Amino acid sequence: MAKSSGRPTGTVGAETEPRERRFMRSALAILGETGRTDFTVLEVVERSKTSLRSFYQHFSTKDELLLALIDKIMSESTRKWREDTEGLPPVAAIRVLIDRICTPAETTTQDKVNRGLTYYNDHLAEALPREYARVISPVHGLIKDIINRGIADGSFRDGLDVDATAALIMQTALGAMRLQVLGAELSGVPVEADHIYDFCIAALVNGGNPV
């Protein structure tokens, strides 16, 4: 999951802050404290000092609330990643993008938010597949752009299925948190950004054969 500071942006007062944003801020605060997504709508309502009626005027379910939160985080992160990779050679751009996605959380709060939302992604992909695909589509689009640049300048091999390859790279990188834990359990060695980069660049350069 992309970075989130665990704090809302801006300094809008509680009384003037849009209620939709207040609900998202409250959910983010709960995530930052617990690292869990099994909180209830009522907990969010109580934290935001609003009402259930007001919540359901903005969101039909807790899933929709968390989807909106992920949408905001991913949109902001993808804009920054695009800025960071713009103008770089395609191979370097893939390296930078994977490094940014896999950057460890800077605070305990941020780590709890990232973990909670990362593990909730699978549920959202199953419960709200079309909406979830829309939320992660900017990252997919960025990776496609980098791959197309690499094919055009000869850095990446011809004949790539760009859509599918971009989706595989995206899911591999976004699942880095789970891969780090799983790798440590399987072999005693966490899966790090270097491993993900080597895996992805091999597929782009020589069809996935060892480099």
C-alpha cells in the first residue's frame, strides 16, 4: 500500500470540514491506532462526532468509506510517483517506482495504516471489483506508460502484452508488504525492493529468463 501520513491534509476546522472528509479522517485515525479494518461504522461515526444518518448519506457501507480512503491515498501517491519518474530512462523509472512503492513506513502510525489497508485490498477487490479497479487504475496507467517508453527506445523487448505486464508488476509491487512477511516465513529472507525489481525487469528485458 502507498504511503499515508496518518494525518489529514489541510487545516480545516472540525465544524467546517466536509462530513465525507471527516469520516475518512476518523477511519484513518482508527487505522493508525489499531492497524485493523474490523472497526464498525458506529465507531467511525462516534469518532467523527456525527450521526449514522449522516454517514449513510455519504457512504452505503464501510467498504465504500475505505475504498474512498484508498482512492485518495493512491491518487496522491501516483501523482508523486509520476513526477519522480518523469524524464527518467525507462529502466531507471521502474527502479524508482518500485523503490517508492516499497519504501518502509516512517512512523508506527503510518505502518499500521499501510498494513491495515494492504490486507483489506483483497476484500475490496472481491466485494467491489469494478470500483477497486478504478482506484488502482492510475498506478496501472503509470506503469503502462513506462513500459511503452521502454519498448519505444529499445530498453524493453518487443512483443510484450503491455496491459497484462503492467498489471503483474503493479500487483507484485503493491503486494510488497505481504511479500516481505511471506518471504521471511518461507526462507528466512524478507522479499525486498531489490528482489521485486530484479523479477520485474527480467520480464521486461528478456521474458522472465534469469538475468
